[in-house]
Amino acid sequence: MIFQTERLKVRKPDKTDIEMYFKLWNSPEVMQNVGFPQGLKISKETISEQIKNQDETEYDKTLVVVEKSSDEAIGECKLGFPNEEGISITDIKLLPEFRGNDYGKEIKNALCLYLFSRTNCKIVEASPNKKNIASRKIQEACGGVKVREGVYHFPESMRDFTEDVNLIIYYIYKKKWLEMNLQIEKINNGKERSRICEKVILSLPNWFGLEKVNKEYIEKVANTTFYAAYMFGKEVGFFSIISHFPQTCEIYVCGILSEYQRLGLGTKLLKVIEKDLKKKGVKFLTVKTLSASHPDKGYAKTRKFYEASEFVPLEEFKTLWGETNPCLFMVKEL
């Protein structure tokens, strides 16, 4: 599986998908939007060969969209690998009987999430047929901005079974997409703080692998200052802050769900937190993390995040968390 949403899964195609592709690619209702008013008229044998000859990467190829509730393949999508300008081209085609469920918007946002978090993509591009109102609404609902119009002309050799396509080019900009879908809230309910903390840290065993420590985090965050990040209305990360002195606070524990990492959510959370702390007269924000003298690759990324956020190493405590987990104490002046 490449990724999943609340209702759908996206995976690489296999021989069980031949019937779906045969139906999808030969459907005039679907393919007229890309210039084939009578469908592709493609054979099952050709489809089978195309599936068999695909390479291992998930980019720039057809991927299968599966409905979770029925485990039925319902269409295809594409993740375009970004070009030198950071532009990725995406595509979605669904069987007509599965339209009208907002599946298109769900997949489009998931394509954006995958590209923005895993590649250097800055812009997600789509070029729906001007007559394809449903596809245009999907682009706009996901933050797409119309940048230009154009016409695709097929080669002369294909004119007998194709027609020119009047296109509208839409761009979804990473910054705008995040602004549309990210909410940061200060959580005042202790039980809700613990619930969010539990959900996030238990999904990150590479960072939170000790049951006893996790239990302590989940219990203690209920009495801390707590900020949560939401994407598409669901909690995806948090920061828990404790105060030692009027002018000093510490990041007690924090985490971002793995599929939402590398989007800059931690940075955005920190900016909100630092702004609030400054208003209260706090001058220093500290954090304890695993020292570089430990080879853990996950915490190496964590240290890079704090360094990029202008935290500086202050002291290493080799036995604070036990001899096998050296602690690095870092501080930032607000």
C-alpha cells in the first residue's frame, strides 16, 4: 500500500485489477474528458502487459484506488514526481458508479499530503477538461488556483479516434494548502490532552518505545499547557509545555504522526507557542532530547529540528535517563 485515507487505500496495480482498468479505460463517460470520446478501446492483454512491466517506484505511474468498505478497486490516480521547479502533476479517474461520494477530494488531498511531505514538491498541478465541472470543483475545493488555459492537440495519426481537449491548469500551492487545512488549538481539557498524547506517541514506536515512560507522559500531560495540530479536522500532532519559573518553560513532550511529518507542522506549532510564551514574559524555552552520542537515527532528525528552530546545546547529562540514553539539554532565547 502506498497510502490510505479514512475511506480509501491507494496501492500499486496487480493482475487482479485488469477488469477494473478494462472497464475504466474503455468507458466513454470517463475517457471523453481526456480526449477519447469512445474510450481507449484497449484490450485486457495490453493492460496485463502494462501492469507486468511497471517498475518499483510509485511515481509517474497508474496507482489503484480501493474502497476500504468493499475492498473493491474503484479507479486510478497518479503521483507525478516533482520537476526541477518543484511541480508535481497528479491525476484521478474514478469509475462513474463511485462518483458523488467526495472520493475525488479525499484522494486529491491525500496526493497533496504525500507529495508535500515526502518530496521537494511545492506545487501540485492538474489539468482537467474545461467541460469537466466535477474535476474543476475538486481542484478548487483543495485550494487549486487557475493559472492558465490551453488546448491539447493529439498527433495527426490519432485524429480519427480522439478530440482536442480544452484544459484549465490548476496549481495547489503547498503554503496555501497548509493554511487551508491546518488548525492549531490550545487544549484546556485534561482528558483530551491525555487522549491526543496517547494517540500520537503510541503511533511512533521509534521515538516512544518504553511503555512505562509512555504511561507517564500520557498521565502528566493532563496538567501541562498543551497545543494540538489538526489536519482535515483530526489531531495529527501536539506540544506539551511545562513551566519551571516565571521566565523559563520546557517542552515536556511532543510528537507528529509520521504521515504528517516533514510538512513543517512542528515549526508552525512552535511559532504559536513561542508567541504565547513571550506575551507571558517567558524568556527561555528548553528541551531535553537524546544526545548525539547515541546512534539513534530518529532522534538525529529530532535534534536537527531543534537546531533549525534555533535551540542550542547547553549540556549533556550522560546518566539522567540511564547510562544507555544520554540526555542533551537545549535552550532557546525567546
